[in-house]
Amino acid sequence: MGMTMTEKILARASGRDSVRPGDLILAKVDFAMGHDLTIPPAGKIMREQMGAEKIWDPDRVAVTQDHFQPAKDAASATLGRLTREFSHQMGVKWYFEVGQGGICHTVLPENGLVLPGELVVGADSHSCTYGALNNFATGIGSTDLACVMALGELWFRVPETLKFVYHNRLQEWVEAKNLILHVIGKIGVDGARSKAMEHVGEALKTIDMEARLTITNMAIEAGAKNGILEFDDVTREYLEARAKRPYTPVSSDPDAEYEKVFEFDAAAVELGVAKPMSPDNYAPLSEVVGTRLDQVFIGSCTNSRITDLRRAAAVLEGHKVAPGVRLIITPSSHQVAIQAEKEGLIGIFLAAGAAWTTATCGACLGGHMGVLGEGEVCLSTTNRNFPGRMGHPKAMVYLSNPAVAAASAVTGVITHPGEVLKKMPAGIA
Amino acid sequence: MTLPKVVRGRAWKFGANIDTDQIIPAKYAIYSLDEKELGKHAMEGVPGREGWAAQVSPGDILVAASNFGCGSSREIAPVAIRGAGISLVIADSYARIFFRNAINMGYPILQSPQGAEAIDEGDELEVDLEQGVIRNFTKGDEYRSEAFPKFMNELLHMGGLVPWVRKRLEERRVAAGR
């Protein structure tokens, strides 16, 4: 019997010829990640409770200062300091200081640290993002991370795999974000609970790596263990100048077993947003056009890489943010910020009246730099809109792609980007 | 810390898809190393449950519908619930990272669709953790819970991943002749 990509990676990492869904395995980890909210407890558990003095392989651990950094208050400064000290004492090779890294899920791929065929874990739920690069990547807790740092291995239950096949191509203005929100809308926030989401098909061949990362990023919003894509020329090119280690891609066997296969016509996916208060509440834009907004946020590990900022800038160029609305733009990494500066995007944002911030998770999780108050309405390019995610439990969050976000900031109400920009320039769309 | 054999307490009932931002809003992540402080804010993000933690009596039991603990990977979600004095969580189903975190902490959770459906807020419960049986004194009912795979059960009963890692590190030290 054949295996899926996910099963092949888990079999290799656990030293077995094959694994089946439901198997409990002990697997070697190829790369691990933690950040300023998860390293302090993980480090404490590892050293004080587990009694480990060092981490298993300092070359295979990355630590970012991204969630509440630059420190939003004295308590977060302490978490930042504990994160910094632990990384230094353990000799973590891939430590990213404030102003030099950014959001973990952008930083790791752009530095070529998470590679095809690998088993990657991160003490953050959106660690599933890395699967766009043809690896098994999943989010874990702090005790899990402590175990990985101490031993280099962790227990897993081999997931059933759900296969998602996307035919045709996305229509004009419809982005990867809309595709994955559409899928989550169909299957629900627990539609892939504890399972692997394998994404394949023609529609994915024609989108770039950054758009693919948006798709796997939101696997957790369907409850999935991991999201994974096939290896192809786009993957190879993305990794060419980046990969820090040799790697071996994986592919699913033709006779691999899937718990279920879902077929989607990408051309039929409508431009839309996920309405409050759940990511599976996807609705066509026509249903919400005109909704009054207090804040627009373009940021997060989901939709704030350079291609996202280019689309936002194309819409915003020559326009002003509407009175009564604030637009906050947070690049997802320092490298993204440098590139945005080179391309003149920051000038466009500032001229439009946007608040441009340093790279951080920031407003996405209601941390800082854009926390919502009671009753406020926000259109956001982020990944979650459960009650209280971005601040007050009675704040309302709509999830969208960056072009819709930019257009809506210009008008102050939810708006189709075609109302502000006739056509997305070639090479950006 | 190993699991108690029997837990008794009053039920607090929650709905489906309660995510980690509702269990412990991210702003309290600054207290990541302070279980008591986290406990004061447990479930604070659930609309209508502001101030809930102050009403919990030690030993009370949290009962929820499906996909409990979805969203973020923050281990402070089960930590906050434990910190609030909740002795056990019963749910129809769990989101995977919450589930892992609880098992890794050696914190008792049960999956019982039957119990999650039938139990009402305020019901007096007694749970036999070895048998996985939930007795509802208020209603005079009894519910089964689903058995976990052997390895997870072992982890849970030995007190979680910490003692397991300690044992494994020791084995490695012995193998390395130290």
C-alpha cells in the first residue's frame, strides 16, 4: 500500500519502512522553532523540570522575537530577555533579534531553514505554514518544545490525510487567501481536525511561493495537524539561493490512501471575506460591501510578505486613507521591510496616511500596535477572527486579502478593489 | 504528579469551538510563567463569562462541546484552566494542540460526546479517571468516555511528558557511560 507525503516524512523520521494513520510514533525532528511567548516556558520546563543542560542541536533551532516585541510593556520585556538569554546560553544558531528577523513564519522560509521532506515543529499554531515547502510542519506546545530541545525527538499520531484538488485558475482579484477561506468555509473550523491537508492541482501550479504559504498557513484554521504541497519548479526556484541544508523532496504514491478527496473549481471561488466571529464564516464580497470600518490592518504571517505589500501599494498609490479610518501596515519580516523600502512601497503607504510599523505579530493577536476597542470594526489580512482575537471580545473582525483591505481603507467601508484600481498590474497580480 | 483516581466537582458548561483566545486572551500571555495569575483570567474571553474564574470552586469540572481549545498553540490555555482550580475537562472533542498540551502536562481530560451533550451547568459529577466513567449525581446518569491510545494514556498517568523525558535522558546518559 502506498503512502501520502505526510506518511512518508513521518515514516522516515521514525525509522520505519511505513506508517499508517493512527500509528503513534516517536520521530526525529529536523528543525524546531520557538518565540518570545513560548521559549520562556519551554526553556524553564526543559532546564528546571526535565533536567536537560543543553539543546540537542543548536544548528536546528530558530528563535524569533516577534509576538510582543519590541516589548509592549515591562512584563513582555522580561519575556524578551528570558528568550534572549536562553538562546544565547544554549548557542541557538538561528536567533533573530528585534529589528533583524520578524514573524517566525516568514523568517524561517525566507532564510531557507525549513526544507522539503523535513519534519518541522514550532511552538506556534501557524507553524503549519512551512508545509508549502513540501515538508511536514506542525504547531506544538511549550512542553512539547522542551522535549524536542532536550531530545531532538517527539511523539506524534500519524494523521489521516484529506486531499484537496484545485482545478482551473483563480479569477481576477481572487487570491490564495480567498481560496483557503473558501475551503474553510466549506469544511468548517474543525473540518480537518487533527488531519493532514494535502493541497494539489492546476490552480496551485500558477501561484507563487508566497501565495502558497498563505494556503498552508491557514491549515490550523480548519483544525488540521499540517498542510502540505507538492514539490515543483516554484519550490526549487524559491529555495535555490536560500536552502541552508541539502534536502530530499517527497511525493505521494499513486496508490496512497486518503480519508477523503475534495474537488474544488478554483475559477468558481468568489472574492469575499470571512465575517465575524469565525474563520469559516466566508461570504462573497457583495454581501458585506459598504460595511463601515474603524481600522484596516495589513499584517501577519498570513498576508504581509512582499507580494502582499505590492498588491496593497498598487491599490493605495495616489489615494488617501478615508477620514475616520486608520490603516496599519506591519511587514511580516525585516527582509520584507527592506525590500518594500527598495521598491518605494513604504513611500506610497506613508503618503496615503498609513501607519507603517516594524515587523511583528502585533495587532493580529491583539498584542499591541492596533488592538481593537469595544464595538470597533476591523478588516484584517490576518488568520483568525474569533471573539477577542484582536482585542475587545465585542470587536468585529473581517478577514480579507490585501487588495480588498487596501481598497477598503481608501473608502472607509468594505470595497471591491476594482472600485479603486482598474486592474492589478501584470507581475503583481 | 500522577493522576487522582476519582475527581468530584460541579460542572461548568461551555459551547462548541471555544478557541484559545477565549480561554485565555493573548494579553495575559505576559503571565506565561505564573499559573495563578493566568487562572484568574481563564475563560474571560468567552462572551458572557467575564469574571468566571472567581466563581470556580477548586475541583470543579469544565464541560464543553466540540473542538474545544482550537486556535493558538498556547499551552497557557490548559495551564490557565488548571490555575483556575478546574480539576478535569470533559469535551465532545478537542482541537489537537490543546489535547496534546493537556496530555503533555499530565492534566486530565476526557473525551465524551455523551457526557458533553447530557451534562448541564451545575450538575454534580464524579469521574473515575481509571475507568473513564462519568457519574452525574444530579441527573442520576452515567456516561462513558472514549479510551485514548495506550501511549497517551501512559503519558497522562505518569504525569506527562516531563517524567518521560527525564527517563529518556537518563537512559541516554547510561548508554553514553556517564
